[in-house]
Amino acid sequence: MKITGPLRIKGPGQVHFGANCLIGCDAWGESPTVIVTHTPRARVDIGAGVTLRGTTIGCAAHIAIGDHCVIENAN
């Protein structure tokens, strides 16, 4: 995993990253990537080769992001 900008992970659940993920802020350098698990049973699975740029993810149960996805802030 390569982190090029702010990454905030909060909450009591689990977050799992696949190989070769790229995590950074949005194109303007303003919004960090934030992943929040709202419950102890929450689980976020991020596939291999995923790019997250300024993305906010909130999870109460389960979120699975497939391999080679690009998810960006879309203001």
C-alpha cells in the first residue's frame, strides 16, 4: 500500500487493504481519505490495486470494493 496523503481510519470495526493500493487526498489536495466503521461487526474489504482519493466511506455491516477500482471525491 502506498499512502500519498492523509488517511483517517476510525471506529471499532475492521478495515482490510489488498495489495498495491494507493491512498491519497483528492485532486485539489483538500479532502483526506476517511474510513469509518460504525459498529464492532463492521468490515471494509478493499481489493488489490484500488485507488482511493479523498473518499469518505462509512460502514455499519460490510462493504467490499473489488480489485482495480478508482474511487475519488466528486465535489
